[in-house]
Amino acid sequence: MKISLKKMYLSPEEKHELLEVMEKHFQTFLRARSLTPYIDPATIDILSSCKVGNCFCVSTAPIYQIYGYNCHIIFELGQFDTDEKYKQYQDIGHWINQSFLIELKCILDTYITDWNQSPLGDNDYFELLRLCRNLFAHSSYQLGYKQRENYKQDYEKAFSLYKKLFGNLIKNNEELNLSITDFVIPFYEKLVELIKDSL
């Protein structure tokens, strides 16, 4: 005999508070990413070969300017004089993206204490967030890194869901594309929409 669990919804006050906390987290994420702009390696090569100076300025990308975060950051060329230093800088942005998703799941778990009884418990978007949180928090997952053996099944599930929900973003058969404009922001906005409509 199957026991049906009664769905547990948040009160209007709790839902409002949750959405408010999520939005503050989202704005902090955008601020952090606005301070880590993408730097084209070709630009570094050109500036290094020209010997015009040892510094260059990078402006915040338009996506962050839309949200009111606009700045100009001066970098020393020496920070990018090896491939390893350049990759380390690029990894900072990827790490911030991962951290955003990890903390977002923790915020949701504070308000949704029993996912089995939540109306969003079996939703694919929230399941993808759960899987990503586990991968990023426990397996030091980064693009191109080999998955630890005991997380292989989680990764395969995450990849399958990602393909179902964001299939047009897949670069190859091994990578989750954590692009801010194509994945992180639309994914966050979909979670917010689902909470507003169904929780």
C-alpha cells in the first residue's frame, strides 16, 4: 500500500523571505563576477608583444552593467605571463559560479526542510541543482577535471538532466557549461519562477 505524503507549502511570509534571501545572494554573485572579467588571451599576447607598458585596463562586461555593476580594473601583465597563471585566473570565475550554486542549494534547504513533501521535490531543475551542489562541493569539480570514481553516477545523472534542460549548451560529452549568460542566470531565474508558482 502506497502512503501519500501531504505536500508542504511555505507560508506567503516564508516564501517572500526565501525569495529575498535568494535575490541578495544573486546580487552578491553578480558583484563578485563583475570584479573578475573575462580576459582574452589574444589581448595579453598583443599587449605583451607591443611592450606599451606593464598594465592594462578591463571594463566590466555589459551583462553586469545591466545590473548596475560597472567598474574598470587595472591588471599587471605579469599576472598572466604563463599559461598556468592565466588558467588560474579563469578558474576564479568558474569557482565563483560553482560557489553560487552550492550556497543557493543551502539557502533552499534552510526553508525546505523535507524535499519529499515539497511540491518541488521531484522537479528536474531542483534535482539538477542538488546534483550540481554535491558535485561541486565534494569532488572539486572543474571543467576538464576527472571525476572521482564515487561521484561518477551523480555526474552522469547531472549531465543527463543538464542535457534534457539545457541541451543546446553542451560543448562535448564531458562538460557542463557554466556560462553565466546561457546557464547560471537563466537557471536561477527558472528556480525563482518555480518557487513563486509552485511553493
